[in-house]
Amino acid sequence: MQHTEITELLKTEPSLHEITVKGWVRAFRSNRFIALNDGSTIKNLQCVVDFENFEEETLKKINVGAAIEVSGVLVESQGKGQAVEVQVSKITILGEADPEDVKLTILSPKRHSLETLREQAHLRVRTNTFGAVMRTRSKLAFAVHEYFQKNGFNYMHSPIITGSDAEGAGEMFRVSNLDPKKPPLDDEGKIDYKQDFFGKETNLTVSGQLEGETYAMGLGKIYTFGPTFRAENSNTSRHLAEFWMIEPEMAFCDLDGNMDLAEDFIKYIIKYALEHCADDLEFLENRLLQVEKTKPQAERSEMALREKMKFVLENNFKRVTYTEAIEILKNSKPNKKKKFKYIIDEWGADLQSEHERFLVEKHFKCPVILFDYPAKIKAFYMRLNDDGKTVRAMDVLFPGIGEIVGGSQREERYDVLKEKMESMGIDEKELWWYLELRKFGTCVHSGFGLGFERMVQFVTGMGNIRDVIPYPRTPGNAEF
């Protein structure tokens, strides 16, 4: 018999028609009340068993984690906590779960640490917290596509394997099929990559931006949304070695238009989450309130989760130049009293998360877009300003996160870009095609990158980025 998802049943009126539902047991109380969940909603369906009508052997197998099929009639619930429940007439055990297995303790109602859950990443999605996070992640991904498709952008699949380093940082994972124990060597005794699969050194991409720019120059407006990789040895709550990036690129668009798009886009997907993830966000907000109670008063958030989301929707993002921000930070109390880990004492400093969060959470108390950064701390492809020392770069800063978006107006002038590449030691032969774009109908163009996991973090309130991606890849960890 075809089964009905629990999320649909909970919206259904009681009926005399028999229904079938399948899911995993969350609890079985008094040999009578089964809490069943199928992943379609954070809410469980209560299934009431008249244990005298069922074999004891079947009842013994209804353990936490077991997969079962239940048939019966949907009736008005006699107890509190749910409007409807199933009066069970038939139970089929689909997959048993050993109640003695220690791994299943993570599915018990007892609160477990997120570190413990990461060790059981193949099972953690069955917990309330991770079910809520991953359903929300799925809805946010849909909202990303919906926004760009509604606004005339073309979805472009940029390559995963690339010969170029878009950021110029060199923190890339090499892709090779050469024998690591006996690689072929050239005349100088170096590894001969001409004999490798692609005939040259290749890596996993750090960004689809450069390829995205080429397509924006033919299609007008494009976006990429795919996995990117950084071999950066950062063991922090904000970094992953594998993560998903959203990167729009637009021809005939300057920095102002770029900032407008970033703000509008962010507000769209936050609004979408509030409208389509209500139950999950309610749960995650209550969970966060419990977490906040364990923190010192000074570290607690001034706003609840959904309040923070609405705050972003209801406020214009404050646009501030890097130069203004440096003055604010230099004269701030934490800087003067040396409370910052990284003291700001001169123009040109690369801002850290603590500085970004101070500007957002303490000084302006709203999302901030910083722009016109020093050229020395930004990538080669950003458009040089007339002052010769700043570039048309922008970062969007969020409460609790710091930088969530990084973007710029791209350098469209052939001679300037060529000079910048030379000064930064970027091999023109590797990026000849990128430079050549400036010879064939160059124009003002802009784009940005948004780390999808950081957006999921903001919307779900999760403190560690490892808990908003199904299987986190971090230094020393590629488990599962």
C-alpha cells in the first residue's frame, strides 16, 4: 500500500479511511505509544497500539531507531501535543535496531554534544537538531536557484578540476593520477606533469569565478552554485576544506549594482526560510535559547534566532569604506584596551572576524557592507581605483558570522590587469584566456561569492560550520 508522509498527515482531518505510514521509531512508551518520524517534518506522529492485539515478538522489535510500517485510522488525539494520531491496526517491522548498540544512544531524547554527533555523522541526521538543519539547508538551496532564475540569471556549471588558482593563494588540492611512489621526473629531476592525465598540474577549484566571468561576457548574467575546495590548515568553527559557493557574475554592472544584488539576494533567501521552515526554525530557536543560557551574559546574543533574521530583513545594510572602518576600529574601546587579539594600528591591516563582528554587532548594530579595500590585501582581478592604492572590493558582514559575502567590480582594463598579474607573480601563460577577455568587447562587470554554509549557519543558529554540512571535510578528517 502506498504510504503517506507524516508532514501531510499532520495537516489532515481525522478520517475513517485506513492510512499507511512508514518511518523510524523515536520512542515507544508503555508498550502503547509509538513516536514515529519519517524525516519530512520535525514533528513526530503518535501511533497508538492496543498491545493485546499484537504478538509480543513484534512489540519487542519496536525499538528506537527501528524502521516500521504502520497502518490504521487517523483519529482525533485524546492526549496533549498533537491534533491527530493513528489507531494502529497493523505493524510491519522493516528494519530492526539493536537497543543495546551504543551508537543508538545519540537518538535518545537525552541531549548529546555536537562533537559526539559528528562521530556518528551517518546517523546524526535522525536527531531533531540535524533533521531541522538539513531540511532548512535544502530549502535554502532551492531559494538560491529560485532567486537567480526569477531574476534572469543563467545557471552555469563551472569546472571542479582546474589548472588555475582564482585566489592566487596557492592553497589547493592537487589532482593527479601519477604514481605517488615513483612519479616520472623531467631533466631537472622535478615531477614531470606533462605525463600526468591532463598533461599539466591541476587542482580542485577554489572558485568558479574566473570561468563565470567568461560566461557573463556572453550570457550577461550567470551564477554558479557548487563545491569548492581550500587546502587551508584552519581548524576553526568557520572553515571547511570542502564547501559550497554561490557566485553570480554580471556584465555591465558596477560595484554599486553588485552591493544592491548581494543585499537583495540575502534578504530573499532569509525571507524564504522564515516562510517555508517555520517548524524547524522554531525548534532551532528554542535549542539556541538553551545553549545561550550556558554562556556568560556578555557572550549571549541580544536577539533570538528569528528575531535576528527579521532584523536583517527590516534594515538596510550599512555601507562603509574600509578607511572609515579602520578609523572606527582604531578608536574603539577593545582596540585601545588591547582586547582584540589582532590590534588595529594602521591603514592596510587585513580585518579579522573579531573586527568584522565588532562593526556589525557593537558599533553599527546592523549588517555592514565594507568597500574600497587596500589593493595589497585583495586579489589581482579586482578593479583598481583612481587613487592607485584601493580596489573596488566589497565584503558583507553579518552578526555572529563576520564576512558572509566577498565580491568586487572586476578589472576590465587589459593593461591594468596585465600589470597587476605581473606585480603579483601570476603566470600570464596560465591565465591567457582570462586576460584575453579584455581584448574582445571588454566592459564593466562585477560579481561576488557567498559561502553557502555560512548562510546556513546564520539561518539555523548553529555555532560550528561543521554542523551545517552533511559530512564535514576538515584538517585530519575525511571520515564517512
